[in-house]
Amino acid sequence: MATATTDKQTNARRRHLLPLLGPAFVAAVAYVDPGNVAANLTAGARYGYLLLWVLVAANLMAVLVQYQSAKLGLVTGATMPELLGRRLRRKPRLAYWAQAELVAAATDLAEVIGGAIALNLLFGLPLPLGGLIVGVISMLMLLVADRHGQRRFESVIVALLAVITVGFVAGLFVNPPDGGEMVSGLVPRFAGADSVLLATSMLGATVMPHAIYVHSALARDRHGKAEGRLPTLLRATRWDVVAALGVAGCVNIAMLLLAASSLQGVPGTDTIEGAHAAVTDALGPAIGMVFAIGLLASGLASTSVGSYAGATIMAGLLHRRIPVLARRAVTLVPALILLAAGVDPTWALVVSQVVLSFGIPFALVPLLRLTSDRTLMGESANGPVIRWLLTGIVVAVVALNLGLIVLTLTGG
């Protein structure tokens, strides 16, 4: 009888937390953007299951990091860029803003290009036209957030996330991966400089700097002041982050497994277009179409979140607000120029993720310091274990990037 009562109370608490979920699912879209598709498919096609461990480790890092960002917004009632803007003098603040905007621009580039590739695969549209259509649709999605509030925006993003999940997981049911090879892929190792480049790209695509900045804003804007509700909101946020990043992690792993099981050694699969053709040949046109629809949903959802993040960064560090639709129009231009110039889109996607990886320490180090500051966070400040874990993440990212530089310069 007591057990039944306890179960009812537990279920009631979970139902009470359910309406509080959502912000992490918006942030999680950044973890399944077209840059992820390019990096993960390339890694699986070239090296099979070798770099599976990178995705698993990166996703575990992302869970911890995103929760810290959301907690910062809930406890302080301010976004991470706002807190940095208050603490930095003018010149350091402008320099920090410049690198953060570079990261946001790299994100935008990947998302528009990925959506353009998807429209080309589905309808044969020229890439520049496809990029323009992706930009226009993302503006309409941002208009939903402006006019109908964050919850409606969250609903749209979650729906697209569901499409993304189906798009990239469906192929595994047709051609399941090898269980033994998957276990082998969990052992950390590399196979030369190119594999380090891909690992860096995968890390940059999985632990996203702009998602770190924006999650503090998403949590703060959704829940408002947390006074009196902080324990409940933090508990809901933990569930939110674990669920959202769990979905994103499974999608990322599915991409690599799909490439490793169906595309390894197939010529031309180091591009998204080639991978799509190989998937269609190996698994059938229906799976190929679902794959392309997932890619399109990925581009549309992530480009909207990227614009939201860019506006958050600018407002916090420059103390200026530009309408998010105007910002979307401006940041669309570089991607359209590259598409019109005929730059290889998959190469541009992978390089954009490497740029993101170099931006990760600039987001992680301030996050570590802010969330460990007891005068700012009070009882919610990080304890020694979390501080050491976050420090380890920063060290690992910096080491991976330094290793990439050394191997590239020495031709290792």
C-alpha cells in the first residue's frame, strides 16, 4: 500500500515537471545540425566504427555543459553573454564578442548549406536557390517565436527534431550495424592526422559553443524568475537536458553507424550528396528520401536556433539588440555567396565544425568560472567534482585542437 502511494506521488511529480520541459530540446537541435551530418557521415564512411568513442564522449560532455548553462540562467536570471558583458572591460568584451560571432557565423554557414543540399537532393534545386529558401523559411519560424512566444517555437522545433530522428535512424533498421565493431569503436584511438581532423570536427559539431550561450537565455526566458521555484526548475532542467541530449546523441551515433555499416569503402561517400546516393542504392529510394527529409529538417531547425543564439550573444556583449529577423537576413549572405561560388558544400560543412571546435574553450572556461562562483550562484555553485569534470573537458578539447595543429604542420 505504501509502495503504491509512493509510486503515485512519484508519477504526480513527474507530471508536474513535464510542462517545464522544452528549452533543452531547442538547444539540442544545435547538436544535430547539417555540420554533424557531414562530420559523422565522413567519419563513418572513411574509418568505419573507429571514431564512435568520440561521439559518445562528446555527448556525455554536452549533457554536463548544457545543464550548467541552463542552471546559470535560472539561478542568476541573466544569460551567459550578459554576465560576461557586465564583467569585461570594453576592449576584451569586443574581442570576446568577435570570436563568439565567428562561431555563430560558422554555425549559420553549416545550417544553410545543409538545408540547401537537402532541397537539391529532394527537388533538384540549385544550391543558391535552396539556401535562399532555407533562409526564408527560417525567418518564418523565427516570426513564430516573436509573435506567439517561446512555447510555440519550442513545439515547432521539437516536431522538426522528431523528423530529424526518423530521417537518420530509419536506415539502421534496414541494415543494422555490427555489434562487435561497435564495441571496438568505443576504444579511444586515432588513425593519423585526418582522423584527428574529423574527430575535432565531430567534437565541434557535438559540443556547440553557440548552444552553450543560448541555453542560459532559453531557460531564463521560458521560466522567468526562479525565486521560490528554483529546486523544482533545476530538477526539471536535469530531466530536460538528459532527455534532449539523449535523443541528439542517439541521432549522431545513428549517422556514424549508418555510414560505417552501409557506406564504408564506397567511392564518393565523403560528401553528403555521395552518401545520399550510396544510401539510396544500398537501402532503397524510400530510405534515401527519408534521409534527405531529415537533413532538410535539420537545416531548418538549427538555422533558426543559430539566429536566436547570435541575437543573445550580441545583446549580452554589445548591449545592443538587432531584430532577430534582420540578423537572419544579414547572416544568410555569406552562405549564399559560398554556394554561388561553387565551393564544395560538404568540405565547407566540415571546416565550419572545426572552427566551432576552436571556439569551445572560449565558451567553456567562462561557464566553468561563472557556475563555480559562490558569490554569483550561492548554494547552486559547482562543487569540487563538477569543477574537475568541467576542467577535464576544457583540457581535452584544447589538447585535441593542439594535436590537430601539430599533426597538420608535421604531416603526421
